[in-house]
Amino acid sequence: MELSQYIRLTIQASTLFIMIPIDVFLVYHVAIHYEFLFNAYFVTMTLYVVNGTVYFSCTFFGNLLEFADFLRWGHRFYQYFIPLLSVMMAINRFTAIVIMPGKGFAKWTFFAVNLAFIFFISLTLLLFNYVGIFGINLSEYETYSKYFDRVFKAGAYVFSFMLEVLAITYRKLSKGTQQLDDLDRKLLIQNFYSTIPWLINCVSNQLLQTYRNYIVLIVITNVMSCLGLMAPMVYLFCSK
């Protein structure tokens, strides 16, 4: 096994080891409708973390099994779905701070519509890029397919980042008339901890196209993708 492959598998296995207990914790507390976690934002975050763990499982076992078909399709689907879940979280916080949508049924309806929408987009992109609907199949052109995936992922996280910056800017500008509580501040910081590692991951992935098998970039790429999932959870559990 090459050193680069060994490093990837080690980081991915360590991520799964850490993330699975977190998944169990979040799913359990959402299932029992624990007051602090049973809301649209944290349910979205639970989906983000759990699906992120599934994504890493597809990647880890796919590398060991030379990407069996069902693992390959799962890996490709999550290339779109995970970034869009991040966008969904950013939209949730942005609307909560700037637009202040309704509570109760209206908020859960907004959540359900968003989730169905991003699932549809992810599935459509998967079919468009790898199955060949509309007569186009980017998988026949591996370079263009990977380029599209990287641009899409980077675009999604940049959009999330911009929404978070806009929300914080609005909070500062309106500070004299509308003070946000400590929870809103923590949720914004948590979103930053999710977005920034993924942006670094996108940049490192792009650099790897030029500097192939460069060990430092491989480490950065894989560690940042792990932090994109783990950092917001660590902050959540450690913040007072």
C-alpha cells in the first residue's frame, strides 16, 4: 500500500471512530425530542453529521474494496448532498437572524421543503454527471467530472460562508436595536468551524491536481474534511 493511501485510510478510520459515538448521541437526543436539540437547525446538523459519517464510510470501505459500485454511487451522491446540507444550515441561521421566519409548523415546513429540494438537486446532479441524462455524461471525461465536483463543493461552502458573514454583519449593524442572545453567537461560530475547514479542503484538493501525491497536501486535505464534520461538534460540546 502506498504511503498516501495509508495516510488517507488512517485519517478516515480515525474520523469514523470519533464520529460514530457523536452520531449515536445526536440521533438519540433528537429521537427523544430533547429540548435543546429538537429544532430545525440541530436536526439539520444531525443529518449533516450522520450523512458525513456515511460519506466517510463509503470512502473508507470503497478504498479497501476498490470502490464497489454501491459505495461509488454513495460517495458521488454525498459529494453534492453534504455541501448542500451545509448551505441549508447557513440558510437556517441567516433566516433566523435576518428574516425571522415563523415558529412551529412554518419552521418545520421550511425545513422539510429545503431538505427535499437539496435531495432532489443532489440526485439530479448525480444522474446528470454519472448516468448521462439529457445525453450528457461527464463521467466519460474524468477530468471535467472531478473539476465540476470540486467547483460545486467550493461554491456551496463559499455561499455558506457568505451567508454567515452577512448574518454576522447584520448582527453588528443592528446591535443597538436588536441584541442576539448567546446561543445565536455560538451557532454562528459553529457554522464557521464547519465551513472554513471545507474551504481549505477544496483549495488543497485543487492543488493536488498540480502536485500529485504531495504528502503534506494529502494530510491537509483529509484532515480538513474530517474537521469539517468534527470541529462544529467539538465546539458544541465544549462551549459553555
